[in-house]
Amino acid sequence: MAALYLANYDASSVERFAADLAAKSEVLRVHAGDELVGFTTYELYERDFGGRRVRIVYSGDTVVDRAHWGQQALAFAWIARMGELRNASPGVPMVWFLIVKGHRTFKYLPAFAKSFYPHWEQDRSDLKPLLDRLAEEKFGADYNPASGTVEYAQSHGHLRAEIAEPTPEELAKPATAFFLARNPRFREGHELCCLCEIDEPNMRPLTLRLFRKPPA
């Protein structure tokens, strides 16, 4: 996993990767035959906010080998797992806390959900107070609530240049343009903080079908 991560990211190390992984609750992996070609990590925890208990899914590293871009197995497995977690605590609101290093990861949000914060067309500023609380708790003074980004003095890991840059076709997409405007220093390792409700009314049709899929 570390080798795959470091093949795609600069300004990191095996030690930093291992420390981040140790703080996570679960890992989902995707293979092509015996070869690991992608994975995503996440931490599960709960907090009291606004007089209620909230369950948080905090996404960590997500990497897919470039030769396997376009596969959906990892995303589908993640959605199905979110359904299992939601069903385990149906009375507790659940949110997805995502910090984004690149425009391709940001586009998972509109593929998954109808609304989230920040969004280029919808005002979901109602989610910002909780996002600020979670980001300040995780990143302290490195989090800038005015910009909504984590701004490390030195990068803790950023996409390699040949992977990070959008194509002309990608630049024409609203989600890409919005991410670049909100996180112009992504090349230096700045990360855009995002929050999304994991709830059936907020899901796209395909997401909802996978979310409701019973465990295999």
C-alpha cells in the first residue's frame, strides 16, 4: 500500500504513510488478479454537536493506480460499506468528512451526493459549523476556516505533477473549476475540507441502490 501511495504522491514517506494508516479504522482494497491497484482508508468516530450525536466517516488516503483509472469497484465497495455502517446506527446522523488534495477526488462528491459543502451551485453553509469543528479538531492552526483549506507550512503529501494537472476536458467541468478556485495551492499540498450528509434523501440513484444493497 505504501509503495502504491508513494508512486502517486510526493513529499511523503513510508513512515508518514504508516502513521496515518495506524490512525484509521478500516481499509478497502481493490485488486487486479493478485496485484493491489487501489485502496481507500477511513476513520470512524462520533462527536456531540448542536445537541445531538453525529457519526463521522473521515476519509484518509485514496489511491488508484493510473492504469486502472475508470474502475468503479473501489467506489462501489465504499458506498456499500457506508450503507452497512448507516444501518448499524440508524438513529445517529452520519456525515462524510473529506479532505481533498486533487480535483479528481473532489468529483467523488457530486457523483455520490446531491448536495455537500462547499458546492459551486448550492448553498450548504449550514454544514460549515460542523466542518469547522471537525477540521479544527484534526488540524489545529493548520486549518484556515476562511478558505476552508488545510494549509501546511510544508506539504504532508501532494499529487505528483503529472497526475495532479487537469486535462483541457477536465478544466471545462464545473466541479474541476470550482476545486481549483477554492484550493489554488493544491500543488503545494493544501487540502480542501468538505462535508457531506450520508443519508438516503441526499444520494444519487446509483449510490442509493448500492447503499441499500444487502451484504454479500
